[in-house]
Amino acid sequence: MGIKKAGKTRGINANVYPHRFRHTYACQLLDNGAPLEFIQGMLGHEKASTTQIYAQLRGERRRALYRRYF
């Protein structure tokens, strides 16, 4: 069974795909204070710049929420 079908079977309405799991994993690690070097190793990224994209995305999200609520 594919990951999309498994999500639908279990009533998950969000668009489920493998990269979403990697992204969520990386963001959870960042939110809990894991250093980028650790996350880079866990995700198997050769370049630190690839992992830094997650940190930038989190920063953009944080700014958007700030603008929304303040």
C-alpha cells in the first residue's frame, strides 16, 4: 500500500507524501533545539546549505505568524 492510500485509509485528509514526513521531522528537531549539524546527519544531507533551508522556512513561518497576530 502506498503512503497516500494509507493516509486516506486512516482518515487523514492532508496531502500525505514521504517528503512531508522528512520536513516535519526536521522542523520538529529544529523546534526542540537540535543543532543543524545533527539534523543534517539525520537527514543524510551532504551540504549544510540543504539543511539550512529548513531553518529558513521556520523563520519565514514565524514571521508570518507574528504579522498575523501582532
